[in-house]
Amino acid sequence: MADFKVTPWKVEGKIDYQVLEKQFGIKELDGELLKRLEKLAGGAPHWFLRRKIVFAHRELPWLLDEYEKGNRFYLYTGLAPSGPMHLGHLLPFMFTQWLQEKFDVEVLIQIPDEEKYWARQNLGMKLEEYHELAKEAALNIAAVGFNPKKTRIFLDTDYAKTLYKQAVKVAGHITYSTIKDAFGVGNDTNIGWIFYTSMQAVPAFLKSVEEGHNVPCLIPLGVDQDVHFRVARDVIGKLGYYKPAIMHNMFLPSLMGEAKMSASEKLNAIYLNDTPEAVVKKVNKALTGQQDTAELQKKLGGNPDKCMVCQYYKFLFEPDDRKLEKIFDAERKGTILAGEHKADLAKRINGFLEIHKKRVEELRKGKIDQFIAHD
Amino acid sequence: MADFKVTPWKVEGKIDYQVLEKQFGIKELDGELLKRLEKLAGGAPHWFLRRKIVFAHRELPWLLDEYEKGNRFYLYTGLAPSGPMHLGHLLPFMFTQWLQEKFDVEVLIQIPDEEKYWARQNLGMKLEEYHELAKEAALNIAAVGFNPKKTRIFLDTDYAKTLYKQAVKVAGHITYSTIKDAFGVGNDTNIGWIFYTSMQAVPAFLKSVEEGHNVPCLIPLGVDQDVHFRVARDVIGKLGYYKPAIMHNMFLPSLMGEAKMSASEKLNAIYLNDTPEAVVKKVNKALTGQQDTAELQKKLGGNPDKCMVCQYYKFLFEPDDRKLEKIFDAERKGTILAGEHKADLAKRINGFLEIHKKRVEELRKGKIDQFIAHD
């Protein structure tokens, strides 16, 4: 048994992504496939790909075959908010936005306001609160830079006529025991959470329904969401639609080194609406894995893989591979100390958030309407 | 154990309605309550009440208390089609229409096109087929004579935005084990059927959501549907709304004497679209319980309780109690033989269906739109 756990409702322990590939039956994104993707995208691959942050896939070769035959795909991703969004939430959206730009394709973004209402009843929040969080999430997601002409963002309860009609068919093909095995539900689970995956499946074939013929779908997602599509891919096939291809990203670790930032553990995550002062404070507390004293650090050096500051550069704040290598090298050699290191990262994060917040407020003034779909 | 079974998916055996009252925890509609209802309705009670076809209730006294305080109630009923409608389906609608007329109140009518898709997977029908059956059902229900200004008929998949948002809350309050106990579902049950009761619960408090304050709701239904509200009433209370009151009707027996006409057993039911010839044929085969020969029948007489022809007069085709008593009496005394008896009933049924079909075709030309609500 592996000593970590990755499910849509909890990520625990130090994740061995290679073990995960085997557990989930997903494939590594290897060199040849990356080159093929790079060629079709017409440019250097995103640093998520170069650094194996997007590390695995299902049936990407099939999707690229279709693309080469002239069958354009569309992208589908989403987020179920249970609190304000943090940096870790942005990964699949940044990657999806990059794919949209490179392939000039349509994006469907589902924001299920009901999912966490069902899945996290222990939080005791009302559906209306999740709905408000979902509206904030829509702003923060659109701010990533999606093309408003080719992006459709929808909240489940506002788009339920479109979604439910299709979810009915999905649900008819999934038994309780499948859900029990896949999601670990039981007698005490509410029937909403048992039903929910039917709703998440719909956007993976919705374009095929709308177009009246099969349209390939690619789903970039955090690897914890894979289970939904392990269940849904079979059903979608039975309904006569193409099974979606998937690309999986790793989680941005928390500043304290936990496997995944959590929206419900306030201290370890950088929220998209954090003040500059809060960011500085949080980054200052980050785990760096450096030696106990500056003297020792200069002498022995550190380990960038265990230094969360280095990891944040790698995941989000240093797109240039050569510059990243310099940062890692300095960490290894002990030529940079925690203090300057953290000050620089905090500055970059705050620079990023400043732009992000401005975009959010611009969208809030009305531009968001270009993105939102509702019945 | 009783030797009959009444569930939303199957009705078997000879039903003892008194035992059922105890099993379900529902109350008999007794003399005092009937008189009170009669007084408030401002006229003689419907023959369904006089003949105990509508035989039981939940919290009707509370509903009438509210009414007397000036809190108008609304009515909610529905039908999940799995085939064309038959005479037995009309009972709750005829009674609801009578209540609407007497109390001048609003009616919500739910036609869940997804329910039987989930609950009757053995029939192998597509969701689109159920949707078409649901549209036909809407016509046949409106034809019962509802007030178009005060009646809202909706198909679930066309009204899912309105329904799903509320069903999410209901589902969050129902565990799998509750559904397992109430509906007998198990590992092989599809997750749609497990979820479904959440959708059926919604119209029982929808007016309260819309009005922003609690509005009493009365649900006339076939007693097999009671289980949905045994589950839902608790949840609706937890959500802060009034628990609905309920009035239960017995089933119209099949012409062959089975406890309930079944839409899936073609021979025993009179369909609303049957030809006059088909009606004559079916009525001729009806179980009368008469003696083996005309001689014996004249000598010994028959039993109107076991004569389906008599029962059809009682349920639907002889509203006048004195005339009904004459028919029953003739049956007991053997002064009427099966042949004339059946010929007369067939004539009445065909007279009824002729008018009904005309109304359906009138509605089909466009008037139905006055009734249909969709998102």
C-alpha cells in the first residue's frame, strides 16, 4: 500500500506520482508525445509540460490523431469552490488557457456550486454561500486570460436545464456500487453526493450533443479529479460519444510542504485575494528545508526539492528554465539565504496578484457576462 | 405480514386499505373531517370522498386550520408516464381539479420524464421516448379541466433549472440508507433512481420559495406515491418550510380485477386513446363475478364488490349515489345480466373518452401552452 491518498475530497501524504500513474491507470507524458504536442501547438511547450507539472494523460495520442485529421477538440475543466481560490487552483486553468491560445479552441468551464454542498457537509455551509463562492470563482478563472469569444463558464444551478437533461442519461448508466467503489461513499452519504458525478460528466460530451456529431474533448485537471472520469469515460462511450482525453497536473504544494494547498486550511495557502502584507507573512513562514544556521547553509547548501520557495518558482513564478536552474543551483550551493529568497518570491507573488486582482475587478464591472452561460 | 405490496414501482395482491393506513401511518378520512371539508368547499363532497375512493390523509386538519386563518393552500400532484395514460391515471387529477374549482387555488403538476427512465430500466426505453410520453400526458392531464390561469404543468427536464436548485438542498438532507429502506434500492440500482425523490419533493415547497414565505401545500396522490413524502416531509421541515398535507386515493382496479391498472400491461387497462371498438372489446372481457349461467345469476345474484363493471361505475361512471345503489342492487339481485351491464358501461366510457379526446386535440392545437411552465 502506498502511504499517500489522492481522492477528490482529500489529498494526504507525500505523493509518489509514479505510483499514482499505476494506481489510476494513467500514462506518463513522455518525450515523444511532448514533442508531438509541441509541434502541433506551434511553439515551445508550457513550463508545466517541460517540468512535468502536467505529468500524465489518458488518450492524448488519440486526441492529437483526431486533431491532425481535422477534428478540432474542445477543452473542459472546472472547479468546485469550498472557499476563496488560492494559487493552487489556478494550475489547470493556466494550462487550459495556454492550450486554448495555442490551438484556438473552445473551452467549457464548469463551476459546480452544489458539489461541495454535498461533499463537505461537515463545513455546514448553505447552498447560497457556495453559489456566491462560485460567482467569485468565475471572476478569478476568467481573469486567467481566457478568450471571451470561445469560453463558456457556468454554475451548475444556473445551467441545470442544460446539464440535468444529459446527467439523467449518465446517471442511468451508473450503479450505486460503482460509486461506492470509486468514491468510498456509504450508508450515511447523502444522495446528492452519490448522484453528483453525473453532472460533472456532462460537459465532457456536451459539445457533441450540441453539434449533433462527435467532437473530441480534452480535460486538463488536477489528478485528484481523475476518478470522476474513470467512471464517466465508460458511460460516455455507452451513450455513443467519444470518451474524453485527459491531461493531469500535480498539485501545488502548500507553503508548509503539504501535498496540496487546501482551501479550508487558511494558513498554508496564498489566496488570490490576500493582501500584500499577508503574502509576505505567509512566505516568511514557508518551509525551505535550509540548514539550521546561515553558517551551515553556506557550508552544506540546501535541497531545492524540499524548499517550498524553490518549488513555488518552479510551479508558477519563474517560467525561464535557465533562471530557475540558477535559483535551484544557488539553493544547492548555499549561496542564497532564506531571507532574500523569500523576499524575492513574495515580491513576485504580489506582482502577480496585483495584476490578477485588477483583472478580476475589471471583469466584475460587467465583462464577466461575456463568459457566463446560463439557461 | 400483509399479502399485498404497495410501492411506487409495483402494486401487487388484494389491497387491504385499512392495513395500509397502519403500515404507512396515514389517517382515515372520517366523517367529521369530511363534513368540515364539505363545508369549506361549499357544496357536496366529490363522489371520491363520499365513496372513500379518496380514503386517507396526512395533516388535512392542519391544512384546513390554515385555510380558515386565511392562509390559502396550493395543490401539487403529478404523474410519471411509462406508457400512454389510462383511466386509472385520471383519479388524482380529477380530484385535484375538483379541489381547485372548489377552493379556487393554484395547482402545480409535475411530469417527471426522467423517473421511469431510471426506475424502469428493464423497459429499455430512451429518455427521449419518456419525454414524448410526458408531453402527451400533459395534454391528457390539462384536458381534465384545470383552470389555465391557475395551473402550471412542467416536465422535469424542461424545468430543471427551477427544480434542480431546490432538489440540491433536499438531496443534501437524505442519506443513502433512508432511500435504501424506503425504496428498496441496492448495489445494482442506478444513481439516478437513488437521487430521484429529491426532484419529486420540490413542488411541495416551491411556492414557499417563490413567495418568500410559507404557503401550505396539499398533495392529492395515489397511495403508492406516499413513500416519497414520508421521506420528503421531514426534509422539507428541516429546510424551514411547511410539511405538505396529503390526500390518498385508492387505485382503479383493472378490468380483470387486479389491484391497479398498469400502463405496461396493455390488455387490462382502458387507455385514454383507445378506440370505441377496443373499449367494447375490453369491457366485454371484464371480470364480473357473476354466476356461471344466466339462470343461476337470476336466482343467486352477484357481488358488486367483485364485479369490475360495478366498480367502474363506482369509481368513475356513475356520480349519482342513488343511481349507483340501483346498479349495485340489480347486481346483487341478479336482475341485470353481464351483457347489458357491459354494453352500458362501454357506452359511458366511450362517451367520456370522446369528450376527453376532443379536449386533448383542442389543447394540442396550442392551448396547452397556457399550462406549460419551462425555464
